[in-house]
Amino acid sequence: MASLLFISLLLSFVALTSSLPSIGVTYSSPSTTTTAAAAAAAAASTPPPPPDKISTAITALKIHAVRLPDADPSLIKAFAFTNTSLFLSIPNPLLPAIAANRSLALAWLYKHVLPFYPRSKIALVSVGNAVLDSVAEEDFTPYLLPAIRNLHLALHELGIKKIPVSTTFSFFSTITTAFPPSSAEFQQPAGDLILKPLLQFLEDTNSSFLINLYPYNLYRLNSEIPVGFALFQDYPFNFRDDLVTGVRYFNLFDMMADAVLTSMAVMGYESIPVVVAETGWPSGGGEAGEVEANEAYAEMYLRGLVRHLKSGIGTPLKKDGVAEVYVYELMDHENGGGDKQRGRKWGILSENMTRKYNVDMSDGAKNSGFMAIFTAFIFVFATVWGIFFAIHDLGVGN
């Protein structure tokens, strides 16, 4: 009996040290974050840093996962032979062509994946980003699932079976509510027409559900949310209860994540990993009156988010929580980054690539060589002692 208790305690510790979500960062070049007018202004000002400098900066920050929304081949190449996994995206305007012709999916892979993989650790491809948001301008939703399937089949034709394919959604155009999380569902008709068949594809191919979560934007929309609740602050009475489930929440990020998990569970797909493709807090810019968009709050959010993820406690509805989180974004851009984020500054680095915050975003136990060795030692130690106790128990029994 003692042997079983000892082994279970040690193996539970091993599981805890290996289940922390990875923390990454998005790098968007100015061309992908600006309007045409802002892009022209940016082109006339300081050029973006060269890819090698971007790679070196991310390595210096000890960040081991990078999301590249524009998937520039020179950037992908710059991460060759590094310990950095890459999350690539295909722009929405390419979806109709890729959906109609698999040879065009192959052409994209020949340009962005095949020359670099596996020297560059390409870990995930998102076919489109926030496609449901684009309906007002141009509706790419009919092409989404066919494009995803074509890219998946094209990867397999090339013999590449370890790069999963998915797509990225925005919380606000996908989930009905965050209050309470137990009442959340996917918005219709997209839920039945797009999300349900996509979730089946993700389950069949061992891929992940990708979502952009911005507590800042939800806080701005709901005046009843205390700013401390959005910033992971430990204030008295800084919590919200889900009266349906009895679950207590201490931060807005967890509420939004559990709303996503609930929506997936309603569809019958609660076991699919969730990746937060974008999250962050602006340090400036934006519209008049956005006084909460400042460096002090941005650092509080980033520090609280990293501390929460490294705690390993997950979310109230899922002990493993989200699988990965990508902070938006690496650096500020001149002209504020265009109208996608309304001129706000989201970077953890300034325009000249100096650090704005003293926050350790390394993955900690998950990527630590020492912890990996220590975990292996604990496992062997538990096994040996388990055998010893088993023999001892048998001896006592006789």
C-alpha cells in the first residue's frame, strides 16, 4: 500500500512538471498590420528589422514559439536550427484559390514549408485568420473547410504528417457570451455550418482549436468588469461566480477560455486542445479615452498571464488549461500598426527593439533541460523504490 501511494505521488509530480502550456509571441511585419495608407507611410520611414535580427531577439528573450501571420520565407529560414517552433498562417485572400485547387496548396507548401522543414521547426499551419470577421468585407467562409482539407492532403502527399492544420477564430465573432462561461455556445449559423465539421476534422487529424482572446477588448465592451479582474490582480472580492456550475473565477482570461471550452463541449468535442493564437494588452495608442491602454497595465497583464500559465493550475473547467498561448506581439510598429488594432501599441519590445517589460516568458519546466533530466531521474527513482516496496510488502505478507 505504501508503495502505491509513493509511486502515485511521484508520478503526479512528473505529470505536473510536463503539462505547462508553452508561451509564444506573434511577430507581424508592418505590411501585415497596416492599411494601404499606413503601409505607404511605413515604407517611407524606418524599414522593418532584418529576419536574422528578429530571430536573435526572440532567442535572447528565451521564447521558444513564434507565430508568423505573414509566413515570410526569409523569416522561416531565419529560425533554422533554433529551438523555436513556428506557427504559420495563410492569409484569407488565398483561401478561394487553395480551396479550388490542391496544386495551389502544394505551391504554397513548396514556397513556405518544403525548403525549410525540418531545419525550421514548423509546428502548425493556420489556414486563414478570423475568417468570420471578414464576412462584412468579403466572405471567405465558403472556402475555409475545403482549403483546410486541401492543405492537409497536400502535406501528406509530400510525406509530411507531423504538421497539423487548423484555422484561427476571433472570440467575439465565434462565442455567444463569456458571462457565465457555462452558458456559452458557438454563434449560429456558423456553429453548425463551419465549427462542427471543423471540430470533427481537428479530432480526426489530432490538431488544435485556435482562438484569439483579448480580455482588454471584452473589458472595454463591458463597464461592469473591474480592471483588476482583467489584469490578474489579487484584490479582495476580485472574482466572479458562475451560478450555474458554482465555479469561481479570479480572472477574465480563464472565463473567456472556459467559454470556448464549453462551446466545444456542447458540440461534443471537449478533448481537442485549445491554442490561444493572440492575446495581449495595449501599452498606448488607440482611440481617445482609452486610458487603460498604458505600459503599467500592459506589464501587469503580461506578468499576470505568464505567472498564471506557469502555475500549471489550468482553468476551472480544465486542469490542463489551454495548450499554448501567443502574446500579441513582439514589437511596436510605427504608425501604431494600422486599423486592425486601431493604432494601439501591443509590442513587448518598442519600435527600436528595446525591452519594455521585465517579464520572463521562457517556458520554465517544459523546456528546461535540467527539469527534463530531473523528471527522468524521478521516474527511475519511483520505479526502483516501487519494486523495493513491492518486495517488502510481499515479505511482510508472508
